[in-house]
Amino acid sequence: MDDIPELSVADVAARLGQPGFFVFDNNGASRWKRGHVPGAKHLNPYEFSADELPADRTATLVFYCSGPG
């Protein structure tokens, strides 16, 4: 996964709400309910379909969770 770029918190905050920029929270439902990045969509990393992702293949997708990886 070395070829996947990382964004800083400041980078994400600056781009929230911009067209073509999507944020996905991969935490469990209980953690999602306690709090998440504004505008983030909850996405279960074990059970999701391509329909839950943007159709735009040039979009920037940000995934985050509280896990060690």
C-alpha cells in the first residue's frame, strides 16, 4: 500500500465539501454514531458494493478508521 497517497488532517479539512472529494468512515456503527468527520459516509469495509462508491473514477476517495492500519 506504499503507492496510496496519504492526506493530512489539514488537507482533508480544506477539501471537505469540494466536488469530487469523498470521505468514508470505516469504523464500526457504534463508533460512527459517537462521531465522525463532517460529511463522511459510513461504509462497512466487510460488506459494501461498488454502488456505494462514486461512479466518477477520477474522484478522490478518503477512507479512515480507528484501527492500527
